[in-house]
Amino acid sequence: MTTLDIAADGAPATLGGPSLAQERRLVTAIPGPRSQELLDRKAAAVAAGVGHTAPIAAVAAGGGVVVDADGNSLIDLGSGIAVTSVGNAHPKVVEAVQRQAAQFTHTCFMVSPYEGYVAVAEALNRLTPGDFAKKSALFNSGAEAVENAIKIARKFTKRPAVVAFDHAYHGRTNLTMALTAKAMPYKSGFGPFASEIYRAPMSYPYRDGLTGAEAAAKAISVIEKQVGADNTAAVIIEPIQGEGGFIVPAEGFLPAISEWCTANGVVLIADEVQSGFARTGSMFASEQLGLVPDLVTTAKGIAGGLPLAAVTGRAEIMDASHAGGLGGTYGGNPIACAAALASIEAFETEGLVERAAAIGDVMLGRLRAMQDGDARIGDVRGLGAMVAIELVDPETKAPAAALAGAVARRCIAEGVIVLTCGTYGNVLRFLPPLTIGDALLHEGLDVVASALAAEASA
């Protein structure tokens, strides 16, 4: 049998979803021999620039676990970077995908429209923040959604400049690399980048010590002096920054930025690609942070693991583009739309918004208890099931990137998938599926605590 034919306990490799045993189980070292076989093939066949975090060959996933080709079952605290929020292979998603695939797999919505695309747009118009008429357009990835939001804002305002923030991450395409703040690994060597992109300081309470009002005044001053309100088409911001370190801005920061945008005719774009779809304990993080954006970009958790993204916003702004100005061959693929509708149904009917809040309570409580006894944990922050710890030198508070990497590797070796992030590479982020059970979640956090302790004595 090949590497991908075997799953845990001899089960078929296609068996996933809630039927998987919800347990951490290590039967080999990580990576095991079958996983190593695939990693060797990857090294020979896949471009070196495509890295990986966990050295395993995944064959099944569901609930709160990922199973590899050697039969190891790892606790999943990453959700494929906040994608499988409804749980991997959710039965409603699987059934919807199978049904749609049997009907048709593609027509291109721009050639012959179909109901699934329209129904997803209707759902997004209903769910996103703001009590005003909205419209949506569907795409393939978060970066593509961001690019199109910028296009729409520029078309609507007839202005060129776009303002992003320190620590921002918006994607890997040329324009979104320009918006992204972190050079390595996202930007180094890939320029020159798109023009008319500017950067303002972000509210970062742990490191800047400013109130939300103070941080907003500082950012607005930079925008007005270095860009000019009359030149600015859009301000784009992640309500909670993702790759930048799960930075939650100080209270009042986002409303002040929003008020400035409204007063100056600037389109405010909320990038909710990572923070959207119940992840933070509300359907969108903006709802908890006093933000009603003009446009919202979504992806990741929208479709239960299938590639889909969207721009949703004020109808008059969304309609600024001429016919044919928006689209793409695969944008709003019918199978992805079916998965999205099933996922949205799960979010709304299975208590997953409330579950995200409960998961957050567990994680924040456990991590803050760890922080009380460990000065290397400089900050614990997040909302709902989007939580992080920032690791620092206990004396200087300098970022401890090496520690974060070492802890993550120990966790993975012990059967818990943990991701790092942050401009300085010193943040551990926790994004469990919203279907994870409390016992498994606590066990995963036990492993994190053990890994931190082991690194203290290493």
C-alpha cells in the first residue's frame, strides 16, 4: 500500500469527520516511516518554497484530531489556519459537496449563473456587520478577496492610495504582499511591489502602552501627514491581526479609525479572513470591537475547507465597478458554494458561535494560569477560539522567537499541532476546531504547558 492508503487502526484513509476516535495517540515518533516517505516525495516533487509545520502525512481528520499515515492521532489546535472551524469532514458539508458534485462541478458563474452563488451572497449580506443594503462578490482565496476589495474601493472613490497597518498580513500576491508588513518569509526577494500602499502604526497594547484613542490619533496623524485624506481610497485593517500576532487593538481604536474614514470619504475594509465565521465568539470579530466596515473580506472558515472567499459591503460601493470588472473563472465554484451554505447552517444551528466563546474561556483561563507562574509569557490575548501567547525574555521583554519555535516543535512531537506567528516570530497561536471536546482541549493545553516547562530546563 502507498503512504496514503493507511489510517489509524486499519481504518480506510477516507474515514474522517466525527467518526474518528477523539484521542491523542502516538504509535511512532513524529514523523513516522509512512509520513517520512511522503515527506521525501514532497522534497523531490514540490517547490522548496512550499513549507510545512507538522511533519506528518495526514490521512483523516475530524472533531479535534488529525490522523497520519502511521496511525498517530494528533490534537488539532490549528484548524488548517482557522479553516476547518465547523470541524473537518463535517457531515453536512460532506453531503452537500457530494450532492453538488453529482449535479455539476463548474459552469463559470460569469457564463451561466447558478443558485448556490446567489444563496451564498444572500447569506453574507445578511450575516456581515451593518444594517444597510449590501452586495457580495465571490472569489477563491483571502488574498484574491483583498485585491478585489482594493479594486472596488479605488473605483468607488477614484483615489489611488491605500493604508494598511504595522504587523498586517493580507496575502501573498503582489498587491497583498505590499499590504503585508512582515518581510520574511512573505516578501523578501519578491519585489518590486504594487505602488500607492502606505503604512500606519497599529494599536498594540502590550508593546505601545497606548489607549485606543491615543493609538488612533497617532495612526490618523501619520495618514494625514504622509498620505492625505483626499488621496486615500481605503484603509484596510484586520480587527484582530492574524499572522502579525493575534493583536487585539485597545478599546476605542477601531471606532476612531472608522469615524475618521467616514468623515473623509475613505472606504474602511475589515479583513476578517482569519477572524470571521464564529472564530472569535461572534460571527465576525468586528461585532465585538465596535466596527461597522464598509467592506468585509472573508475566506478560510467560510466553506468547511473548500476554497472560497468573498467581498461583502455597502451596495453602492460594491456596484461601483463596471460589468465584467469583477470575477474570475473559478470564483464562487458551485461545490465550494454548497460547502459554504452547509457550513453557515452549521454555524447558525449547532451552537458553534457559543462554542467558540466557551473554548476561549477555557484557553484564556488555562493560559493566564500558566502566565502567572512563567515570566516568559509576556501576554495572553485573543477573543473566542482565536487566542495567543506572546513569548519574551523575562528580563527585557524582547521577543523570544527561538523559544516559540522550540515549544511548537515539542508540542508537535508530543502529538499536538500548534502554530506560531507574529512579526517577531514569538507568538504561539491557538485556533482549535469549534468541534473539539473539552477533554481534548485541556489535554492539548497540558502538552503546551509541559513543552514550556521542558524548554525552561533545556
